[in-house]
Amino acid sequence: MTKHILTVSCKSTRGIVAAISGYLAAKDCNIVDSSQFDDLDTGKFFMRVSFVSEEGVSGKDIAAGFAAVAAPFGMDYSFHDSEHRMKVLLMVSRFGHCLNDLLYRWKIGALPIDIVGVVSNHFDYQKVVVNHDIPFHHIKVTKENKPQAEARLLELAEQTGAELIVLARYMQVLSDAMCKKMSGRIINIHHSFLPSFKGANPYKQAYERGVKLIGATAHYVTADLDEGPIIEQDTVRVTHAQSAEDYVSMGRDVESQVLARAIHAHIHHRTFINGNRTVVFPASPGSYASERMG
């Protein structure tokens, strides 16, 4: 059996589910898992269907006739091979906790992606990356060369065929043009549960304010700095007895976990951008292990 994923978004109306399930049944496909959501505020419908086909029946064969089903509903849809490993370009500056976590998950098969390269504006993690047999690209960024540096980054993304860019604590602001060009394909980790403490040393700010929860937010990158559609968040409770250094250490752990979960959801096509928000379908019970191993 061959595994496939179908993602659909369109205006909400009657008959969508019946049309999709009927078409797959007619193609001798068996639905394994299905998630759907009607947004009553926007009137939009979102659906993710995981299904299997008989051996020898390709995704192209199944997708070939689906346009006739999609047209009456105005569907935006995509068919995906669940065995496909998405090509991902990682970017990092001088904080390596997220990069190291992603490299480890990738190495043990917990994050089934194809890391096509790591970009950095510093050399701090060159050896770590090269030791994983992954290409390392140093792109220096200054006020004077920022346009040229970003042009090189876009060129690299095209050369490697990167389908997703992950800012694993990359501390440079991307231009509006790049955010638009790669819309829905750049994920960032923000070192706050909500962007309440902006600027330098957010954990020190949180410590000074005596917060009781710290956390992290993974979101899609838009032209609005740290304000893109949120994919994943988490928090950890802290107390008065902990230091600012404790906040930093605990915060880095949360950042790493949140970013990994956001990437996991994206590469398995469980995320949909819905205006300024996202629809994120959870992995169904028992499916995480199979998704994890690709």
C-alpha cells in the first residue's frame, strides 16, 4: 500500500466531505485518518485526509481527476506522498540550542526531513554542522551588505530546492520581499510565550518583572516582526527562587521543543494559514510514531 496526504481549503459549504470521500473510494483508496474544521467566523473550511492506495497506483494517478471534484467548491488542494522528506534549510546565529536539538532529532529519525544546508552569519557552529555531513554556508550580514546577503540566501534556497526555511535562533530580520516570496514556508522561534518582552535579553526582563510562566512561540514569518501566524506554543512555570540564569536555561529547553513540534506539524501538512491565525490538526492517536519515522 502507498500512503498519501490530501490537504484542502475552500469556502465552507455542504457536500465537501462527501465529494472527497466519494472520489477516493472510486479510486480504490482507503481513508486512514481525516481531520476537518469549519471556521464559522471566516466561513472557510479546512481538511486533511491521510489515505492509502493499492500498490502501483501513484499520487499523480489519483490527483489527475480531482480537479473536476475541486472546481465546483473552489478548492485549494494538494496531494502529498507521505514518504517524501521535505527539504529544509536551517539558519542560526550564535545561540545553538535549537540547532543542536534539530540535528539530534534528525539524526535519530524523530524528525524526517532532508536538511539541505545550514546558514549562519557567524562561524560558531560550522564544525558541528560539517561533522553531521551537512553543507555549512557563512553569509555575513552587515548594514551595508544586507541586500546582497539576502540575495545570496534566496539563491541558496533555490539551488538547494529548500521547501522550508527554519530560523533556529537566527538573529537577523528578513526583508518584506523575502517574507512575501517565501510566505508560509519560513518558521521562526520567538523566545516568549507572547511577544511581551521584546528587544535584548527578554529573560532578564521577565525575571525583573517576576513572571511566573515563561515560554516560547513558533510562528510563520511575515513582514510584521514576530507577529506571524502562530503554529505552536508552550510554557514552563518558574518561581521566585529561580535566577535569571535559570530562566534562560529553562527557556531554551522550551524553545527547542516548541520549534521541533512546529516543524513536525508543517512537514506532515497539518498546518493551514487562516488569515492571521493557523489551523493545526493534531497527530491522531497512534499516528505519531509512523509520522516520526516517515
